[in-house]
Amino acid sequence: MKRNIVYVTVDSIRADHIGYAGYDEPTTPNIDELAAEGTTYSRTIANGIPTYYSFKSLLGGVRSLSHGRDIGLPRDATSLAETFDRAGYETAGFNAGNPWLTRNYGYHRGFDTFRDFMTDESDEPGVSGDTFEQLKQFCKNAVDGSDWLTDKLGFAGRLFCAINGHIPLETAETVTERATDWLARTDTDQPFFLWIHYMDPHYPWVPPSEYLTPFGDDDISTYDIGRLWHLVAHLHEDDATDVADRDLEKIRTLYDAEIRRTDTAIGRVVNELKRQGVYDETVISIVGDHGTELYDHGGFSHGPRTLFDEIVDVPLVFKGPEIPATEYDAAQLVDVPPTLASKAGLSQEAVAAFEGDDLFERRPNGVTTEVVYDYDPALEKNRDNGLLQARTRWPWKLVRNLETDETQLYHLESDPREHDEVSEAHPETVRELDAELDESRRAVARRNETLAEKRWVRERLATLRDESVV
């Protein structure tokens, strides 16, 4: 029997801010309820960060640098949505405005219905992502290089947006309404695959006031939200700005409120499944694509410049038929697509087409995270940089920067915040994890060579057919 799939991905959500993982703030009551009835993992590590790397795994089913350094859904990979589409599923995807997950990067492939709220028409009044970028460019041109004017105009713009509730992303409320409308129209006799990507925990954090109430921080005003948005923007740009303790508390509360907002939206999706009578026969998975810095190491970014756990450790939940209520030790993002395909009841051939493993059959002993150091595809900067890699094998984590020739070792059990670098004290562990990183790199390189050879053969055959040679 084929099972329905509801696949919820959440941008910039840290594992250590989730209730079932031990966080003491009320961020995720709905996710916690699903977790209590399903399977969770004490550590789920992203194979690549940020979104443009992690989603090669989450929807493409391949590792972050598999199929080369290109971002987007690899043309030679069969996506998760395409797999379900070919299996006879009705498919729909709703992306809350993340620019790396649009048609431009191939993520519409396999979906009968696809909304990214960027390349399609906006549903809501306000500042759309494209309009927001146009306004930013207009302001940059207007100030003509003046740092002082740039700062003042930036502050005024962010304050205006905060007061009016405008952000350059789609809200959880709108995305959930579109997704549940689709569910309500779906033929329940046909299995369905629904993907929803929420952006609310991603900076900027502009939650409605009702989501601040559970955290008891009632003195955060809309002026504060705009001011802190501006402050975090400076730290995104590597400005050496100190953050006062009270401001940091408010920033973390805003972040938690956006998680609570997302959790509420997930609860609405679950309620719609129950209303339609398909909840008990639906596999639900909730996973983060990456985390984000909250000044843990002096910044507020999640770009490929560091691989601390606040960026690479994310929540992962599976709930549904024949899924046990338990917790396992380790998981990695590349394993999520084959696990969903397996739990949906698809063929073993479909499951095996992905690079990862079914997490209910095999779990990783160690996880490799691999990105191009400081790569910025938006500005087309640093694409040829050396790699930034991490090997996480509990309780150790080795970080290796091939661009700067730096190596760092952390003992996560005794130093979960990764503030004490201990490579000199443990040279044998460094050698072991270094060798594991080397083997991971060789495996990806071999796979990419094979893929390139197959592509060349296909293209050569196509040319010969066009020339009527074969």
C-alpha cells in the first residue's frame, strides 16, 4: 500500500531550539506532539549548508557537492518529487519565497502544482521579494556610495517594514493556507506527496505580537524589531558591532517566536489531514535545511564560512504508519529522501536511486559536511575556493578548511558550544577523522567522474542520432 507523504522543511531552524530536543522555551508544541508519537534523532547533520547546498540532499537525494559544484537540482538526478510523480502520486510543492528553491534552479521538477511565491504572482499585499530587492537597489543608487546615508536609509527602510509587518519572504500563514487549500481539493483516492518549505525562522525576524506572548517578553516593540533587524544586518555583513546582552535576549526571543509561528502553521496542516480522515495513513516528516548563528561565535549568518553545530545540527522527525516511537543517535540530510520513499511503500529500485540510505535500515556512523568555502552564488564570488569540510563522529568533530589550511577539533560531549579547540591534544583522532574526510572526498569525486562519463555518452549518442549515424 502506498502511503501519503507530507514533507515539511523549515529554513534556518536549530535543533537546540526545539522542545523535544530539550529546549526549555515553548517553541514547538505541535512538532513535539508528532515527535512523541514518531521517530527522532539526537543529531541530524546537514551534508551541506546553506539552502543551495542542503536542498541538493533534501529534494535531490544527493550529497552537497555531488554532480559538481553547481547549485540547484542536478539535471542528471531524479528528484524526490519526480520519484513520487512517476509512482503515480499527485504532487504539490509550496516554497515560501526562498530564491534558491525556484524554477530557476529546477526545484519545480516533478510537481503537478508548484508555488514559490517569487516567480509566480504574489497573493498578498505588501512588499514582495522582487519588490524588496528593487527597493534596496534604488536606495543604493540614491545614496551614491555614502556609508552614512546607506546606514540611515537602511535603518529607516527596515523600521518601516517592521512597523507594517512587511518582510521579503512569504509568511507561514499564507503558505499554509495555499497548502491546505490544495489538500482540500486533492483526490484522497490517489496518494499524494506534499512539500512545504517555511521561511519564518530565517532572518529577518518580524513575528506578529501573538507569537511573542508565550515567551513572556512583552516589551519588544515594533521599533525594537526594526532596530534589531538593522543591527543583525550589520553583523551579516561582518561589521564589528557589539551586541548588548538585552538586545541579544530580544533577538533570540524573536527567533523563537518565528519558530512558534511555524509550529502553529504545521499544526494547521496536521488538523487538515485529520479533517480529511487521512492523518493515520500519512507519513509526516519535519526537517531543517540548516540552522543559524545567534551570536554563538560572534555573528548572525549561516553561510559556508563556518560549520559549527548551530548551523549544521537540525531537527528531524518521522511520524506515520509503521514508524516506531523512538529516538536514534545520528542521521544526515541525504538519507531523508530514500527514507521517505521507503516509508511510502515505493519500490526498492526507487529507494536505491538516491545516494543516501533508508534511516530505518541503516544509520551513519559519521557524517561528512562539505561546501565550497565562502561561496556566494548571488554575487558569483569564490566559486573556485577550496573546500570547507567537517566530519562529525560522536563525540568528535573535525573541521578542515582547505582554502585557509586550518584544522580544528572539538569534543562535542564536553564542549557542545565548540569554544575549545583541542587538535594538539588529540593528534590520533585528528588523523582518523582526516582520513575519513579524505575517503568521503574520493567517493564523491569517483561518483562525479562516473556521472560525467555517462553524460558524455548520452550527449554523444544524441549527436550521432541527429546526424543519422545511429
